[in-house]
Amino acid sequence: MLRHALARSSLSRGASGRLGHYYSRRQASQLAEPKQPEVVTSEIPGPQSKAALARLSKLQDTRAAVFACDYSKSVGNYIVDADGNQLLDLYCQIASIPVGYNNEALLKAAQSPEVASTLINRPALGVYPPKDWASVLEKAYMRVRPKGLDMVFTTAHGSDANELAYKAAFMHYARTKRGSAGFSAQEETSVMDNVPPGAPDVAILSFTSGFHGRTFGALSTTRSKAIHKLDIPAFRWPRAPFPQLRYPLDKFSEENSVEEQRCIAETERILDENEMPIAAVIVEPVQSEGGDRHASAHFFQELRRITHQRGVLLIVDEVQTGCGATGTFWAHEQWRLDTPPDMVTFSKKMQTAGFYHTQKMVPEQPLRNFNTWLGDPSRALVTSAIVDEVLAQDLVEQARVTGAYLKSHLVPLAIRYFRVFNSVRGEGTFLAFDCTSPELRAELLQLMRMEGVNMGGSGDVAVRFRPMLTLTKAHVNVFLTRFESVLNKLYQKHWPR
């Protein structure tokens, strides 16, 4: 598969050998996942991390870096930093590691002649696809495709996936309005000046606190933090309110129902009254960067109803929620929609990116939604191995069970330590809670690192869990012991008796 003569040449063997030198299958077999975290420095980042980041800072901006990593020693659910600290990783490269560091099946796939061939002969997939590219797509993506979507557009990353989904939406909208008529001379002339009718005023509707990426079109729909958007020109596209639910859900069911009805009514009003027509609505199943904000299945069912009635496309951004962490392979499966979304974007744990769609989203003319590489076939081969692991080990079910176990312990802890955190929420291992202040969250995250647990935040006060699908109850117990230790330290410092 995807084999080329060079893959069997000394060059290919050399490339595979270099990979093997750094991440050898033998090394992966010898590396055993630690039973417990181990912190060997008095602070994190330690001296070696600081030195590595100081050197790197002369070449790149490192102000967001937490510590420098040693990926050759990281294994399973544990990440090892440059100083040898081994931390249980519940953040996992911002939700992007699916089946563990140095997973042997993935290492085997990465060192295959097929991957070596695509790395050195990287094909322009839209023009010169490998003869068995359809087989790769079927194995990597279509085995787990969302219901009702039978095609896939491969891209480079999550922002790219959303950006190209927007383009597909605009082309579909224009084709629907234009009918069978071709492009007019006025359209072809005006578009070169970036004005209507060739460059029409059409919008994508997104939601308050949503995050869909940092490229130009995607950034125009990102609403999570001002710092992402400041100084960048943007399309004047509308935003609708996303429900702000109160927790625990069973205590505030009436208030939350009213809030969701308010948001749907306002979304409906915008769809009908916005100054420029709306081609599509994009929404995350969980607003991850925006603070892990959730809505009920009923809210999303109503959103699908009002978009479908108006012929407005619905794009579900599953860049962060996709690939099993919520307890179903795609989070939107839990909505039980009568009609499927029109497009579903993905990246992160899939280790590749793109969007699923139907035939109606394919432009009439070729080369319109297009770029040179249209994704990365070497990553697609690794994605095949990821899907193999997820399905063979039933890791989606494992995430559901492990997440329920973790949540069942977080809820009573939130009651006991209410001065530190509250509002435990989520499904599967895709969980979160809110700290009572941004300052307390920063302190908690740093103390957790010193206890040997790597975690991350979202929004202003949320702490989010983004572990690998291989997380088990044993890992949860390791976390809980250290989490309660940190909670007690915070109480002793801020609320001594």
C-alpha cells in the first residue's frame, strides 16, 4: 500500500533507521508505563527545561511553554520533561494524544515503508493521488464516519478543516441561489476586486465563547478570548448566545431550560433578520477553549431543526470532542438528531484533520476547494493505526466507564472543597470543573504539576480533563490521591482553621 521503489531502497531504510534510532520498537517495548508520578526537581519547569526554553526563545516565542519534554522517555499516560520529572498527563498536548505516548502499534505504523514512501514522495493528493488512496481513506476515516456523511475532505489541521468547510458552505449557498446558470461576467470581474456580486456578503453564524481556530475565516467565528482576535481584520459575521447552564443540572433544570429556549429564540431571530444572509451555523458540542461550556441534547436538536427549516447548513466542530473522549466516537451522536449535520470537522486525537460531508457539498467545478497537499497521507496511515487501536481495545467504552468513575469522585469533592472548585460537568473523560477564581486555578494547576499531574485550563476559571483514551480507573486513583492533597494544601493556606 502506497509503496514506491524508493521505500525499499537504502534511502528508505536510512530514514526508517533514523526513526528507529529515536523511537525504536525495541525501546517502546522496554519502556514500561510508571506506576506513579515522580517529581525530582524543586520546581517545574526545572533547570534543564528552563535552559532548553531559553535557547529556544532566541528562535521562537516560548512564553506559553509550560516545560520542555523528553518524548523519547514518555510512555503511555505519562509525559517526561527535560529534567526527568514523570507526570501523569491529563492534558495530552491539548487533547491531541489518543492512545498513549510511544504506543507500539503507532510506532510500527510510523516506521513502515508505506509511511517512509509518503514522507519522501509527498503526493499532491488532488492531482496525483496514490493508486490506493481510496483504501487509506476507507481504513483511516470511513470506518468511523458520522452517520449520514459518506465523504471526507482531508486537510492539515483543525483551523484548516473549519476554514475549508466554510468555503464549501459558501459555494453550496451560491450554487443553490444561482441554480443551473453559470458565473456571470460581472461576477468574474467583481470578485477580483473582492466585492459583490463575485465576492458576496454571506456569513457564517457562530456562538459566544466558541473557538474554531486562528486562520482568517476561522478566526472570524472564534469568540472565546479577545486576545485571539485583536488587531486582525475580520468578517462582520454574527454571533448567537450559547447557553450558560447552572450546575448541578438536576437542581437548575427549569432555569437551564429557559436559558436554552432564550438562546434558540435569539439564534432563530438572527437567522431571519441578519443584514447579510447566513450560509451555515458552526457549533462545538462542548465549547472547549471558551471554558468547557455545555448544552443539552434538546438544545442541539432545536438548533438542527431551525437550521434545517431554513436551508442553513449545520457544521459541527468536533476538532476537540471527536475520537471517543466523550463516550461516543463523535460527541454529536449523543444528540440523537433526526437529520445529520451537513459537515463534521475533526483533528486533534485523529492526528489528521478534515471534514466529513455529503456529495451535495462538492463544488460543481474542480480546483475550487483545493490546495497542493490536501492533508498528509503519512499522517492518514498513522490515523489508520489509531482507529485500529480504538476499535480493537474498545477505548470509546473505556473512556465512558473511566470518565463516569472519575466524575463520581469529583462531584462529592466539589461539595467538600467548595471554596476551591464547583460545577463538575461533562461526559466520558471529557470533563471539567470551575475554580472559584483565576488566581486559584493557576495555583491549583502549578501545585498539581508538583504532585506529578499535568493538567490544563480553559476559559477564565475552568480546569479541563483531556486524557488519553487509555486512561483507566487506576490512573484516576493516582490523580485523586494527589488532587485531594492539593485541595488540602489550598485550604490550609487560604482558609486555615
